[in-house]
Amino acid sequence: MTPSGPQEPELSAPPADPGGLTLKPFDVRLFRESSETTVAKLEKHLADLSLKGLSLTEPAVLSRAARALMTTEREHIAGYDEDRLAAIIDLYVKTGIQVHSPGYMGRQFSSTVPLAGVIDFVSSVVNQPSSFYEAGQLPNVVEKIMADELNRFIGWPADSFAMVTTSGGSLANLTAMLAARNDRFPGFWSEGSAAYLGQARPAIAVGDDVHYSVSRTAGVMGIGEAQIVRLPLNAAQQIDMDAVRPALDAAERRGLGVFCLVASAGTTSVGAFDPIDRLAEVARERDIWLHVDGAHGASLLVSDQLRHRLKGIELADSLTWDAHKMMFTPAPCTLLFYREKDKSRRAFRQRASYVFDEDPDVYTAMDSGGKTIECTKRPMIMPLWVVWAMYGRALFAEKIEYLCRLTRDVHRVLQAEPDFETTHYPESNILCFRYRPGWVREEDVHRLQVTVRDRVKSRGTFFISKVDVAGVAALRVVMMNHLITEEHFRMLLDEIRAVGEELCGNRQNDQQRVGGRR
């Protein structure tokens, strides 16, 4: 006897349209076939644990390869070609940063939890934009759930805060500063800067190593980069608290009205954490909005061991938190938190009958379209929520703790190597250092780091980045992949030394040729 139970629907071809055409690409049977091909390719990709850096292909060469994979059919719908799809996936996978390889140490893009990618795939197929509840009901509900879950680590009263997702930290920073400006200058949105002629010019204060998106925001908002007050840094690359009040006083004498102070929780350059609690005290004294750009480092909040890096976060007015960095979900997925939920609606003020309902109800109360610049927004919260729902906080905490511990370990390794120097003690999973062999002259140190980084990248085994620290280039590693070990880092140092030996040999040969001509 056959067990009773729900039966899978029988797959059938799509109906013909009124014109008599069958739209074959929409055939659900092809969906299964193409999905199986894709999953097989990705499974092979994830199982490959070899060291892979970045292999750059000349744009013209890559363009020719991509064009060669395009159908030549121009008059009719081309038939499904599994080999063509497989080749496209191969080309896609191999020509980007290999975030799942132990050789990838260069950027803040994360290796992802595979399940998060599966859910992102679901989001692409069902295609439910999430700015409005009626279009994406579950994404809007779980956005509130994740806000509550993560606020447990921030510490705001449960009924007073708000969170909205944005497509990236740059957009979150812009949105938060718009809310801060409109809070301080409520007529700016409708009347522009003309409403405040004769008054102090709107300005923002930032650490000198702030992410470029904050500086860009000043231009986008019409404030102007000349109205950015840059606060000096201390030896740890954090905002120097001894310089904050004098800098703000000097700005006031210049006729600037600082309405927002931006602190960094994990700077992009070195991963430094500004003293949020002490900056909050200054902001409170002067009635300034305190925004924390925690795009990279806010994720440390989920770790009991590392949460202290963001001491005072509950005193901030807003917080940017990128889940696609240290929460290991597909990009983009940024969470923008506000301490006071009423202020979350001050960034934008407009009416549009085609999206904003005249009679709010329990459903429209869930809409986020009025709080973000995006009308159509991916349900980016779904991969994060599903992984959190399935595995809980510990998965994130343990991986973050490992990556930060690994970074401290490789810092110790560097300190024991006479031909290397570190530029800072790592507060998170970012570490900057310099290659300083005995043969390099002081005036050549900067150029050596740039050249070494480029040569290492071109070799294709490791991918690292570089950044200027105190005006001199440094090599930079960002530990985003839990498959990386201390041994992999030692292999990277050997690679750097091999590049150095090549450069030294070339230099000696050049000197000999010059000497011979004399």
C-alpha cells in the first residue's frame, strides 16, 4: 500500500502565450536542470581548499571570452545549452576574488556561510522586494526580529529603537547623517541651505582615518568637504580625545555648526576602534548627534570576549553594521540602527501616493520605504536571519573570535621576524605591517611595499592589500576566512621574501649594468 501524504506537483511545460509562443526559458523543468548544474559547480568550488589569490585577466581578453559564450541566435529564443551555462559559471567563479580560499587575506568581503548563499538564491527566484510589507512580508517581519536579537548586544530599551536595512555601509552612513542633519536643521530638507544663511554652517566631525563614504556624504548632502572637521589620531590610530574639544572649539570659531560626530568601530585601514564612551560624553555636552560607523567592527558585539571594543555603544544615536563583513552573509546586507525610533523617519520626507498609504494600518507600519533611499530593495535580511535561526549566535561569535585571535597570533609571528615590522597592535582581524629587509633604503620603504603587494598579487597564490599608515605604505591582511591558519600566514611571508629576493637581484643587476657602462 502506498503511503499517503503530500505529493509533489507534476512538472509540466509552461502554457503558450496568446500569440502561440512557448517561453521555454520559464519552463520549471529547466529551472531544476540549470540549478543542479549550478549547485554541482559551486560544490566543487567550495570543496577546493587550495591557495588562490587573485588572477587578473585583461578586460579585453575577458570580454572576448564572455562574448564567445553568448548565443549567436538573433531571431528566435535559443535552446537551453547546459555546456554553455557550465562554462559561464566556471568563468564567473575563477575571475573574481576567491573569498573561500586560505590565500584570500586582502579585503573585508567575507567568505560566506553556504546556507546564506542558498537563501540568497531563493530570494532571487521569488523576487520579493522588501521596502514594503505587502511585497515582502516575511523579510519585513524578520527584519524586526533580527533588530530585536542584535539590540540585545547594543543595549537600547526594547520599545524605543529602530533598525532598517540598506544596500551597503556607505548608504547607511549617508542615511544616518541625513537624519542627523534634519534633526538639527529641520528646514534644510524643504528649503535647503538658504534657510540658514547667516547662521553657523552645517558641519560634521570625523576621525582623520574615517571611511571615504563619510567624506563623500558631505558632498552628496551639499555640506561640502570644507565643512568636515577632521579630528587628529593617536598612536593607536584612534581619535585622540585630547584633541577633540580643541578641534570643535576651533570649528566653532570658523563659523561651523557641527551637528554630527562620526566615530569608527573598526576603521578600514587598521581596524581601530574609537573611544565611543568618551566621544559620547563630548557629543552630549555639545548637543551633537553621535553616529558610529561600525560597518566592520560592530559584529564584535555578538562576542562576549570582544564586545568591550565597543564600550559605550548604547550612548550612540545611530550605528552602521555590515552583516556582509563579519557576519559572513552575501553582500550587500547592512543594518542601520537608531537609538530613538522617531528619528529614523527624519532622513527622508516626501509623499508618493503610489507607495505611501493614506491610512496607515498594522501592515504599513512594517514598511521601511519611508526610512531608506531605496524604493526597491533586496530582502537582504533573509540570509542573515536564516543562518541565525538555524545555528544561533555561537556560530558567528566563534568564527569572529577565531579570526581576531589568529590576527593577534600572526602579529606575534611578525614581531619575531627581523625583516618585518608591524604598524599597530590589532584590535580586530585587520593587521598592517611592512617588509623591511636590510638592503632597502629608508626612502624606498614606501615604494617597496607597493611593489611587493603588486608582485604577490600577480603571482596568484595570495591576495593581500595595502594602505598608507602615517603617510607610508604598509601591507595589509584582513582575516575573513576561518580556514586560514598561522601556517598559511608564514607561507605568505615566504612569498613576500621571495618577491624581495627577486627585487634585490634585479636592483643589483641594474647597478652592475650601470657600472659596466661607466
